[in-house]
Amino acid sequence: MPYQQVGDCSVFYEDIGVGQPVLFLHSSYSRGIIAFGGQIQPFFHSYRCLLPDFRGHGRTKSEKKDWDTSKISEDMAGFLAALGIEKAHIIGYSLGGGVALHLAAKYPDLIQSITTIGCGGVADPTGADDFEPEALIRNNQQEFIERIKVIHGDAHGGDWEHHLRQSAKDWREYPNLSEEDWTKLTMPMLLIGGEKDIFASRDKLQNMKKRCPQAEIYIVPGASHRPHMPTEQVKEVNTEILNFLKRIRG
């Protein structure tokens, strides 16, 4: 179980498979291998799958406990550099989709392609208040709190309330790309949203495509915010992503 030092951050990551590198960027309240458990088997035969846990998440440890999408994108640029990877495909889910966009805008030469899942490209604070620690306690969400304690214990060191406040704050504020940032996103893009996902609705994905005309859109019938997971349309989504990567590889 390897770690890679990036600044003050000891990034835990899984490194599985061979071939062109694919950097999987997980969602909030999750970590790499949990968010993308349904992708490892289909992808690792053809690609080197890198699944890091973000600052503030999972088994990654850092001196500074504050984090946001922008800071994580800097960490991920440093992570790729530390591994000697000059260019990678990026697959980002929810928070990870926002990280992917910010990473590509800051370091476009690092990015071979972007696939986002459940990311509408703009900040949408809907529901964030319900995930503040006080709201979770008030609403008797003890099972969720216990899951956060376990999943992110190494990262938050027992201060699960701080982790949740950081998550809610980031949820409200990111992604927040400038118009100049959007002009940097000229690499191939695949935008995936579940039919029932308000955060990556058809309208939001089409607005992203207006800024990035090369982007392809895939709306997953009947799916919610996590269409790539085994509980939803994992086979269909994997096929769509793998075909996209095959097309752009020529």
C-alpha cells in the first residue's frame, strides 16, 4: 500500500495495471478505491489505474487539515510529477470531476483527456447544509457520521466535524472556473450524468459543452448521481468510457 509525499501531504494511493495512466479522482465523503471499485477490473488490463485518496480523505495524511478543490488539484499535479507521469487520462466523479476541471485548467499539458461523472461544472450548494455536522446530529444521521469516522479516520485524525465542515464549504464554492480557465480545456472530454442527477443535469452538461465544443455527453438512463457504481449502470458506463478512450487513442 504505497504512499507518495507531495508537499506536506502523504498521499495514499492504489497503483493497479499497466498501460497509459488513468488518474481516478474520487467524490467527497469517499476515497479512491470505494468510489471506483466498479472500474478496477474492467480498466486495469489496458491502463495503469491510479487511485489516490485526497487531502482530508481516506488514508492520506497531511499537516494542514484544511482543503478545497483548488488545493486538491495542486496536490494531484504534484502527485503525477512525483510519479514521473508526464500525461494522464483523468476520470473524476462529483468532487473529483471539479478537481479534474481545475487540474486541467491549471496544468493542461498534463492531461490527455477528461471524463467527468456527476459534475455539472458549476457550484451547486443544494443540500450542503444538511451535511454540516450539527445538522447530521440533529437529524439522527449517526450511521453516516460513523462511516465518516471510519473512512476518513487517518486523514482527519478523529476531528470528523472539521472534515464535514470542509466538505460542505467546498460543496458550496466549487467548481468555480473562470472564463479564462474554460478556454484552457481543449483536450478530449466526456461528460457523464445520470438521468435523475440534479447536479449533472442535461442542461448543465450542455452548458459545459458550449464552453468546450469538443466534449461528448452521455446521459445514463434511469441513473442517479453515481451511475458508474455496481448498484447502478456500471457496465454501460464502463463501456462508454473505454470506447471514448479507445477512440481518442486512435
